[in-house]
Amino acid sequence: MKIGILGGGQLGRMLIQEALKYDDEFYTLDPAADAPCHNISYFTQGSFNDYETVLNFGKDKDVVTIEIEHVNADALAELENRGIKVVPNSNIIKTIQQKILQKQFYKAHDIPSPEFEVMDGSSDEIIMPLPFVQKMNTGGYDGKGVQVIRTAEDMKNLWTQDSVIEKLVDIDKELSVIVARNENGETKTFPVTEMVADPKLNLLDFNICPVLLSDEIEDQINFITEKFLNAINSPGLFAIELFLDKEGKVWVNETAPRLHNSGHQSQEGNANSQFEQMYRVVKNLPLADTDAIIYSGMLNLVGAEGYSGKVVYEGMEDVLRLPETYIHLYGKTETKPGRKMGHINVLAESREELMEKLVMVKSMVRVIAE
């Protein structure tokens, strides 16, 4: 099969790395000439936001998929009209890439998500009481395009663009569940992971799997995943980001219609990884076993503050000496503060051991520049 991927970043790179054991051709489209996929695929430099570029890229492929949601969904819809398979379909991509449509989708399908209102410039009045979260309608990810408005003084920072105003949840834990569905309607769900964010960068710092949850909380998550999988009407792999509040209630924060940072530990910690699963979804193959085989965690390798330029990984040789510790670099030659450059997966026999190892590994490595 000729498989086209919109986006040539690390998610596409790891998908291709996993799928190279099979017999397919991979094509990627990305605006950066040195994108992580440029040297492991048939690479086209160009914008995945441009209608004609996406149309020309996809017209001779057997299937087109994405590794970033900020793509031209109208071009994907036209490819579908021409008989090209698009996974996930253009309709669900268009719904998820706009926060307003995404929130309305949850409401329409009775999927628990924090109370919200739409700010679209048609009214100056915000009904939502402080504090609340503002999320830009389009373009936000990795902590960008999201801000918390806590006080009347903060109101001066309110963005004027179309956005969602959302009730602030009193968060106990941030969780993620990755679900998959193929064209035949078969579904699989990965074990729930806990996400621990870096408070300064608002990026994922650690990922931990499995999570010890009560039966009641597990039931809420199962309800959400079933509702979501029944509602999407599309094959695909989706990361559903969840809030567990301090009252024990689970809410959907948002969904990514693609591979996700919160599933990286599945490379060594699960019977099959999210990348294997995504390949099977794209090909409409039987879905893979997702069971956790051991405690696993992931640490993001992020560009250190104050360093920009040609990347240097400090302390990597010491990490390589550790047992059950696995380095994944993304092929990015230039680092800058906060840029995701790779990740390290760690395995352990218990959650306590896992956390100790993750904290230790984080203290050993720095991503700096020459």
C-alpha cells in the first residue's frame, strides 16, 4: 500500500519505524525540510494546511492519515470524494480540530465534559463565573492556546479570537486513554495512563501506566470510551485526555485524533504499542493486543532553558547503562527551550520503583546545545 501521512514529525517517524517490518510504502508531507520523517520516507516539503498541496499529495495514495490534526480537512474531504481512504475521516478531523465543534460534539453525544460557553465575538458578556479556562478554537496544542482566567484582573488578558470558555475543574489527576477502531468496527482500548505535567512548560513530563483506579472511576472511563467510539463513525486511533476531579468525577478535557505523547510508554510497556495499533487501523487489520505487561513510564526529553542550536544530549551514556530503560530520539538536529526532542521509556515491577527510576533518569539527562 501507498500510505500518505500529513505531518512529518516524531509521531509519523515512530509509526513508520514500527511499520517498516511490514511491506508498505510511506509518504510524508511537512513544511520543514529537516522534519523527523524526511529521511525515512518518500518526503514532500509543503504545507499540510494548503488545500491544493494536500490534494496533490494524497491523490495517488491508497490511504491518507495524519500525525497532526491542524491539516486541511476540506482537501481530505475531496480526497474521500475521489475514492481515497482517509483515516480518521475528514468529518471527525474537522470536528476535533475546532474546540467549539469538539465541545458541542461531547454535549450532543452525552459525553461528560466540563460546562462551557462559546466566545465568538457576537457578545461581550461572559456568563461563566471566575475562575475559568479559555481555549482558542483552532491551532492550540502542547499547552499553547490555553489560559486560565482566575481573577477580574486577569480578564484584561482575555483573547478576542473565537474560543471556548470552560469551567475550571478542581483536578486530582490528569489521565489519558487511547482507543482504536478499524473499518470493520472492531475496537480496542489501551490501559489508562496518568499524565504528570511540567507546571512551567505546561507539557507532559511523566507518563505512568497502569493507574490504580477504583471500580467506579474505571466504570466512568469505560462509559466515556464506549460513548466516544459509538459516536465517531470513523476508523482511527484517538487519545482521550481526561480530568479526574477531587470529587471522583471523570471529565473529557479534549481528544486528539491521532497518535499521542501519552501513549509512548506502550512501546516497551504493552503487548503492542500505539504505533503498531495505528498501522493496523490504517490497513484495516485485526487490532493488536493492548495489555500492559509491566509497570511502564515515559519521560519527555525537552530542550533546556537557555539553549538553542545544534543539539547535545548530556548524560545519555549513563542512561544507556541502566536496565529496562529505552531511549527514543526524534531526529531533530536543532534544539530550543521547551522543544520535544525525544523521550525515554522505563519499566519497573511497581509504581514506586517506576517513579524512583523516572525521577532519577530526569536528573541524569539535559538537552542542551553546542
